[in-house]
Amino acid sequence: MRRPAPRPIAAALEGYTREAAPATLLARVQASWPEVAGEAIAAEATPASERAGTITFSCSSGVWANELDLLSPDLLQRLNATLGEGAGEPVSALRFRVL
């Protein structure tokens, strides 16, 4: 009888990391941001802080901050749709800064 191959550590810890995440608006945005924005944008802008429903993103450059500011109405709509209505307070605004 063959012994099964060890499973990757990411698969073993997946359930635990999901349960250990804080139940804050920022944590929910951080978890869903790559899905909402896509991998390319998520690599250039990271949700860094939240205050009164406004999420501030740390961007890799001023060009990215400006471009994402122009795209913020669409990103805000997609983000709130992904987070869902019953999941607590919605995101009210997005700010993009070079930090």
C-alpha cells in the first residue's frame, strides 16, 4: 500500500488562516482585493488602512495612484458587490496614495 504524498502547507493551513483573519472592514477588503482588482493592479496597490469606511491604498508610484483614482468609482462598485450587502458596513470611498 502506497502512502499518500504530503499535502502542501498552504492547503493544510487554509482553513486556519481564514478563521484567524480579523472581522474588520479592512481585513475583508484585503482578502477580496486581488479578486476585485485583478492580480496586476493588486500587485501595485495594497489596502493599507481604513477610517470611517474609506479605504486608503498604498501604491507603488504616483502614476498608479492617479490611474486608480480615476478608476475608483468602478473599483468601489465592484468591491462592495464582492463584499456583499449582508457582510457589514460598505466601503464608502477609496483613496490611493504613494506611501
